[in-house]
Amino acid sequence: MYDYTLAGFFIGLLMWSTFSLFFLRRTYPKKPWKRDLLMALIHGLIIMIFLPIAIWIFEYFS
């Protein structure tokens, strides 16, 4: 169960990163540095928020 949940978490993170890549590519086509900065901020925020929650859930249910 632990391995499947961890794999699902990383698959969801990968899906979200590809979605945000396509979304931001259509939003900022002329300024790639602004798009890359915004994407780095979004991914850092996602990892900072969801990784402790996921670890807490793993520890709680294991």
C-alpha cells in the first residue's frame, strides 16, 4: 500500500507539472523567463504544501 500511494503521488505531481507547462506556455508565449519563474514558484509551492501532508498521511495509516 505504501509503494502504490507513493507512486500515485509522484504520478499526480508529474501530471500537474505537464498540465502547468502547457497552460503557462499558452499564457506567456513571448516571455519564457517569466513563464519559467512562475512554473518554478508553482512547483515549489506544491512540493512544500503536499509533501508534508503526504508524509503525514503515510505515517498515520502505516
